[in-house]
Amino acid sequence: MAVMIKNIHAEPHEDDGKRFLIETGIPPGLTREQLVIYGWFKELAPPEGMKALLDGREETWRTFRREYYQFLLEPAREPLLRELTEKARFEQITLVYDAVDDYRNHATVLKTLIELRMRMDDEY
């Protein structure tokens, strides 16, 4: 199927499929019920220190991507990545994130990794 990403402040829509929050917490003023999330993968959210690299500059964006990929590929996160990849293989999923930049954020990195894993599984 497909993986979509959506800002936490965007309205949920039926086309989102199953929505998964990929943040360590819910921003003040929002509730889990308002987010209409199916699951929450706190363990896949980047640590706060790493999120500081998301400052809009291309150099730090490259550094963030590299460090976040390394973070995601740690063995402890493998079962979570496998779970999301399997869900995406059979149904529409949406990764819900909290970031100012809708292009340079951790959800785009995680989406790319999930899609790559799905393609690799299809080829092998």
C-alpha cells in the first residue's frame, strides 16, 4: 500500500488510513483523541538533542538524516520498524509528526526508510 506523512496540526482524514504518532509526547493543547491515532511509536521519535539539528539549514539537515538513520537502525528498533513496514505493506498508514518544516523532518526520513524496506522485501 502506501505511507503518508501528516503534520500533527493537520485535520485527520479518512484517506489517512491508520495513523501512527511518531513523537515522544503530545503537544500541549492536543489530546490523543483529537489526533485520531491508531498507535504510538515513541521509540522511533528522535531524541530532543537530535531534533535541534532541524533548524532549516541544508548542512544540519544532512547531519540530522545521517544521525537519525543510524538511530533507527539500532537493533532495539528493528521490531518496531518491521511492524510499521508490515502494516504499510498491506494498508494505508500515515505517520503523524510535530514539526515546523513539512519537508525537513523526521517523518520524511522514517517514511523513506519504510518504503525502502518494502521495496527490498519485494525484490528478495
